[in-house]
Amino acid sequence: MIKKTREMIIVPDETQVDSVEFRRQLPNDSDRHGKVVKDFVDCYQLGLTFEKVGVKEGIYNCYMWSMAVAKLGHIAIQKDTMIIFYLPAVITEKQYQYLKNHKKEYSIYGQNAGIVNIFIKDNRFHIETIDQSNISENENLIDILYEMVDDKCESHNHNLNEVKK
């Protein structure tokens, strides 16, 4: 069995942050995934504060911080005993390639995964959560993840081509 490391990974939207990934290991059980997200936000001066995220000062709720950076266009990946992907409304080509290149790393989690999908409808952010509890036992969460990523990247590329015309 492959050891599953506690980590937080952020794959930035390269139009905002010039970095391939922001990855930090969390060696202690008391380390907070949300603190890593806050460090990313501070490092690249993205302007998110505790107040804007909707948490009290010093609170590093990973779900809240990860959703906030995903709404900005960055992919957040929380690795622990399970893996959770926070997907932005649009996946850029570099983010797409990153996820494709790391599929084997993420596939070891099998069904022990979750997806928090952010999308825009009626000019508002909406959130869809997908985990083993709301898919059939024959469906594979990692396959669902990569189908969503393909769709989000294709949509982004289509929109870019429309703008160029």
C-alpha cells in the first residue's frame, strides 16, 4: 500500500500567479490544510482575508479557504486519509496538464475522494459536492473528476476561441 501523505496543493490559474504549483506537506496532525491555503493567498497577495472568506481571525477551515481560492480560479487539493478536489468554474490549459500529469498520484485514493465543484449559473457561484455517497457504486470518483476537468477545460478553450474571432 502506498503511503498517503498529508498535503495541501494549489494549482494556480497562471494568468494570476506565475507558479506551477504551491505544495506543502503537513507532518503533524495538528497542522491545518487551511493555513497552507492562507499562506498561498498571502504569498501571492490575492486579497483574501478572514473576513472575506467568512471565518473568524485565526480560523483555518480548509473547506472555506479552498472554496475561496477556487472561486478566484485556482485548484485546491487537500490530501489526507482521503483527497478532496476544489475545482474552479474554469480550468486553464496549464491546470489541465498538471492534473493529467498527476493522475496516477491521485488515483491511489480510489473511491476515498471528494469533489467540490464550483460553477457559475445566472452570474452567481454555485457549489456542487460529489463523493461516494451521491454516486452509484459502479462509478469511479477519479473518472468523474477527470471528466469534469475535461469539460471545464474544453469550455474554457471554446470561450477563448470565441473571444479571438
